[in-house]
Amino acid sequence: MNHIKHPFVRISGICAILAPLMLLAGDVLLVGGRRFEWTIALWTAFVLFVPALLGLTYIILNNGSKSALIGGACAFFGAMAGAGMQVLFRVYAVLDEAGAEQSIELLQNTFKLIATTQMIGLFFPVGLILLSISLYRSHLVRSFIPMLLATGAVLFPVGRISGLAVAVIGSDMVLIVAFGLIGWHIRGRAFLLFASREL
């Protein structure tokens, strides 16, 4: 269990708790029409997800699950893409405030721009699903936790692609619970929720 005490891993546990909370805060801002502020909150959320994902991948990998590397790499790449695409969305917000709807439409219809910003963001939920499978197989946590993580990962693109606010907020709430429990475990404080096997 010594690796849990490593400062970076403990910091990743804190980030695992904060990242989905920031994601929810951003999406609430979007529902309230604060599009520019939403992009800043989501950028912060994805930046926080990076150490959270690295810590989670490290914990699973340390337990002998090599497949966690694939899921961790996908989720990491997707989180970086998620942070990057917020710059594009911020441009949309500024153009919308300036009444430049034609410019927004032009950008939204540019396939190579969308493909290299928004579409690659799908690696984030795919990576989370793969990580949830590795986490489930590792028996490090109670089975309901990776199931929650997978559920949140599936709802993540469904809500955002379809534009359903209920699915978006629902995904955020599930991810808050899943990452919150994982983050608390990484920090070594909620052992009663987890299997008795020592890391």
C-alpha cells in the first residue's frame, strides 16, 4: 500500500474527486446560458482529470492489470482533447456574443476542424469504459464502482451528442459518485467500501 502514500498518487485522488464536480459545475453554467464560463469550467475539469486518470491507471497497473494501460492512454488522450476543444467552444461563444452566426456555421461545417477537435474527444468515454473493465477485473473495489464508472462513461457522449441536458447532468452525477469513491480510495481513507485485498 506504500504507493498510495506517494504524493502524486494522493494528489491524483484529490483530482479524481474535484474533476467531475467541476464538470457538473460547468454543465450547470451551460444550462443557465453561461456558455463562455462553461468552457472555462470544462477546461479545468479535463485538466483535473489528467492526474486522476494517471493515478487510477497506476493503481490498477500495480495490481497486475496490463490492460489498464490501454484504457488509461485512451482516457488521457480524450481528456487532453476535451480540454483542447474548449478553446473552440470559447471561440463559438465569443462569435455568438458578437452576432457572427455565419462564422459559427462555417466553423461547425468544417469537417477537418470537427474531426481533429470534437470527434477525438470520444477517446475519453471509451477509455473510461476500458478502465472500468480493468478495475472490475482487478477486484480492487466493490463491483458497483466500476459499473458506475462505465455507466457515466456511456451517458457522457450520449447526452452531449444528442444535446439532452438530463443525460449530461445524469452522467456528471454518476461520474461524481464513481470518481469520488475511487479518489477517496486512492487517498487511502475509505477502505470499508472496498475489497479487503491489500494493494
